[in-house]
Amino acid sequence: GGTVAKRRRGTGNGAEVAESPVASRKSYFRATTISVAMLLGRLGRMLQSGAFINHMWGDAGTLLGAVQMFLIRLFMIWPLKAAAPSAYAYWTWQLVNRLRGHSPAKTQWPHGIFPFMRAALSWAGRETLRAWLASEAVFFLYYHFKHWQLERRVAGAPLLPPGTPMEALMKALESIEMIQRGGKLAEPHLSLSRSLPILSSWHPGSPQITPKTSAHDLQAFLHLQLEESGVEQMLRDWHDSRSMAGSMDFAPTAVTDTHRAALEQLVDDAEVLALKQAEACGWFVKVPKRTERWPSSRVCELRRGNVTEWVAWAFFNSEAARVPSARQTELNELVGRIAQWMEVELQPGYNPEASAMRLTMDPIPSAHRPLLYYAVTQTILNQVIHLQFNGLGFRQHFSGTLSYWHRAGCVSSDGGCASSSSDPSERNAATRVPIVFCHGIGVNLLPYRPFIDEMLRRMPDRSFFLISLPHISMRIKEDVPSST
């Protein structure tokens, strides 16, 4: 409670008054409090927007990534796998005690309000744990029953009319070129033409760009990993390598506009070819484990029989030998069109090291998850999704077995939605082509929140439809969605 004398430094009128220790501690405490509040605010915004998902993981092969994977296994994967064995171990122990004649001790209820409350909480905790272990044991049996039931179910898709398979195939193949064009429009600074000079220095034996260079000659710049497979992995590798390389104009200023356009077209064709081959290899897996996709670098090792196997399933829902004889010509045309599309001369025969992925015929790979896991994904995460997307202006709708979120287009400059339908600009916004987004395997729409935020920011005048697919969202869902 005493006063703290102020100390003076220096002499004369210019002497400075030193801050007292109490005031110094107060200033430090205030600055620390403000810093912590700002940090918590940033963390809160990242959690609210879902942006933390894209920044919290270390790259594969790094120390941070290895540590994170170990912590994930230690605190998530291993405890989840231990739930069912722990439940059966507990009930086996209870059964053995009963057979030995050991009955559980009766609960003693003490006198007094606080001792009674402690005893009641202890009893409730034990009974809750027993109920949970019983539920996990029953759910484990339910999981194996459903797996056995699904394995016995035969998919009975109708046979497509003649000519329809070729139309469906062409639409699927065109999507690869759309991906390449869309990537060049969205991130022109990461196009191959701008990164080619630096990438060439990373590959001393790479071919020089000449008028005789073909798209095949540039594949060394595009297949960055020997075990690379699938379009998604290839796009990620391109993004990482070109972000590191930077961008510059690969064509000398003396080159004419005609030659420059030809060189641009050459690198575009090379990217499209690499994506085509990656897409084709993504249809196959390595045998016998069937856990790794066929690498793009070995696309030429695929045989005509391998592609025929996949086409017979994809368009005729059958084994290759069971395709009706009247449709054999159509089957061969589809195989030939795919070979022409990916610019690979398929050799006759069948490569036993590669097997086509046939989702309705292959054994169903599945893994048990405890009931508590689904309680989190089906209740807590579902409520988080509702809160976040309702806050963005979306409203949930249902159509048969399908659930989706919808938000109408906005027309005002500040991102707000106009309320009057008599405004011509609003009527024009309502007629714009809507954006339809389908999420992938995971926890529904939640991980895509940053991407959806960016789309809303760039295209506020568009109407958005977000398709919710609980069947691939780690939830218990047995209703089969309709195909119409």
C-alpha cells in the first residue's frame, strides 16, 4: 500500500522521468492481453470459416508432417481402433466374474447432500460407461452384418441403349480439357509456359523447345513423380513445383506472335496429354494389394484387355466376357476411342499387375469405426455445418433422398442481396447459370468452407447449390439415393 518513488535519469530540465515498476507491469500486462485477444480472434475466425483446415497440416515427408501424423495416430486413430476390443474385453471380464460367482458390489449411498451427490455422480459415470461399452459391442456386430449384407448385394444397373455409352464417354473425356483450361484462367501465373524456363534448368537433360517439339517431348516436365497417379495428385504436384519455380516469359521477344501462339498451344497440348494419361491410370490399381493406383509413368504398360475390363463395367455393368454379342462392336469402339484419346497404342493381351476399379463388382473395402465416432460426425459436425451455412445465407432443402443448400444470387456492390424482384439487375442475376458444388469423401461440406467463401466473393451474382451427400460423409446412412 505504500507509494513508489519515481526515479529520475539525467540532469537539468531535460531529465526523463522513469516509469514506475507498477506502471511498467501494467503496460506489459495490457499489451500481452491485447496480443492474446488478437490471436484468439484470428483463431476464432479461422475456426468459424474453416480456413484452419488448409493451413494446419505439414507437408508429407517433413518433420512437422511426421509429428502430426504420429499425434493423429496416438490421439485419434489408435483410440478409435481400441474402442471395440476394449468393449469386448470388459464384457468378457464381467462374464468370467459372473461364472466364478463374483457378483458386483452394491452401491452404498452415504448420508449428507454432498457425499450423496458425489456417490450419485460416480454411479452415473460407471453406468454410462457400461452402457457405452455395451453399445460399442452391439454396434461392432451390426457393422459386420451390414458389411456381409452389402457384399451379397448385386448391383442391377440397367443396360444403356446403343449409342448412349459413347455419348457418356465423350462427355467424361471432355472434362479433362475443361480442367486444363479452367486452371489456366484461374491461375495464369502457374501455367507451364511461364514456369518452363526455370523447370528446364531443373532438368538438365530436358529437350529444347523447337518447332519440331511435340507434346510427348514435354512430358518430363509434367510427370514429376514416378509413382504419381490420378489427376488430383498431378495438379497438386504442378501447383507446388510451379509455385516454387515462379514465372517468366519463356518466349524470346524476337519470336513472332504466330510462333508465340504455337508455343503456347504446344505446352497446352502437353498439359492436356499428361492429364489424360493420369485420368486413365486413375481407373486402375496395383495388384495384389489394390491400395495404390496405377502410376502415370507406366501408362504404356496397360494392355487392351485392362481397358476392356474397365469399359465393360463402366458402360455395360458386366464382365468383359458377358457383354452381349450384339454390343461387342460397340465395346471395341469405346476401347479404341479411349486409346486414341490418351494417345497410347494399347498392346493386345492383359497385364495381371493392373486391375480396373469396378466399384459395384470389387470387394467393398471398409473399416470399423466406433459408435462414438458417428455420434460426433452425425450430430456435432452436422450442427456446425447448419450454423455456418445458415450464417452465409444458405437454406437447406430436400428433394426425395437428396439434401442440398441453396443461396440466391446477390446483385448489390457490397455483397448484400437485393430484396426487390422488380429490379432488372436482379432478374438478370436470377437467370445466370448457377454454381452447383458436390463435395468429396470426408465430413460433408465443412472442409470446403474456405473454397465456398472464395466462390461467393468472386461470383456474388450467381445462385449457389451445395449438394449434401451423407453417404460419403462418415455418417450412418442406409437410404439409397435415387438415380433420377
